[in-house]
Amino acid sequence: MAKEFECRREIVLPASPERVWEAVSTTEGLSAWQFPSPVPALADAATAWDPPHHLGLRMEQGEWFNALEFRIEGRGDGTSVLRYVHSGIFMDDWDAQYDAVQQHTDFYLHTLGQYLEYFDGQPATYIGDGPGGLQGPPRSAEKDGFDRLKRALGLEAGTDVGREVSLAPEGVSPIAGVVDYAQSNFLGIRTSHALFRFFGRNEFGQPVGMSIHMFGRVPDPDGVKREWQQWLDNALA
């Protein structure tokens, strides 16, 4: 049964309104914290375009719609307040989809803050397979999927934000960084050149997933993607 939803957030970001606008309204900016969207597609969906203060986007098809709104206000100290609204219609399984949107929103907006604080202005490469990132095998949708992912990374379940980690997942380059986000089904690790994002979508009945936002020069992004997809397939088979 179709039913509307709304998700609202207000956060302080460590950047000027101009830098926040760049991050939320360009393909390059979106690649740094969420996933790349072609600029023409954004322009076609725009209901408000007032840089650097107000961006509105809406996509419709039949009774379905999906709308995003970003209101950006400078605070005079080099930071900005972002008021964010995501609304739309879920066609089925409303409760699970609503929980997923709320939790993904917190993780994405946290990642936006991490990008602006640590990597702002650096060229970003998104390592993923579409908006959902890389996806684990079907079995990873089972109840223990995300716990198995963390064990395969070499992390125990109780990892706290701020903890420094040095991980050596089999078949991929080691990860040396700090845990910047840790919830029961979401994990973020920040290194000197990347933001690693791990999604425990098994909580919502889907396979687990991951994405990487890499900053600076990335000689072989397709190779990085292949290595991590193979790791997911092997670790969570």
C-alpha cells in the first residue's frame, strides 16, 4: 500500500555555504559523500535553485514521488547549518523502508561532514556499483550478515568511534585509519585518503553493502572496485 514519508534533519557542517552547496549540487561533490548523480538530471528535477542557500529536487512517476530539499545558512564562523528534508512515497513494506531511510540519512549526512572537515576540495572517486554501492551475496541478507562482515574485516562487534584500526582484509589493500561512525548496522572508517562506508542492510531484509570515497589520484578505480567486490563475495558467501 502506498504511503508518504518524511525525514528531517538539521546539522552544523564545518564549511561555508558555498562549499556545502558545491557538495550537494554537483556530481563531483556528491561523489565525495553519497553517490554521483549527473548534473543534467539534477537540473531537470530542480524545484528550487538558489545558490548557495536553497536547493530543491523532485522526481515523479504516477502516484510515486521522491523529493529532497537542502536549506543552507552560514553562521559567520566558517560553518553552516544545513536543514535537510527527504520526502516521498513508499509503495510497499513501509516500516522497513522508513527505518532504512532514517538510518541511511544519518550515515550519509555524517559522511558529508567528514568530507567537508577532512577532504574538502580534493577530487573524489566513488567506488561502488550504482547508488547502493557494492553489494554482498544473497546470503549476507541473513540476520548475521553484518556481524560476519565485521569479523571478516577483523573488527570485533563493540568497536567505538575514535578508535584507531589497522585491518588487513584478505585480497585487498590494508586499511589503517579511525572509526568515525559505528551503529549496530552501519560502520565508517576514515583513512588519510578515503572514507570506507559499510551498510548492514540485512536489518532491512537486503544484502549488506559497502562503498568507498577515495580522494586524490586513484590510478585504477575499476581494479579497486573488483577487489572489494570479490572480497564481499568470498567473505560473505
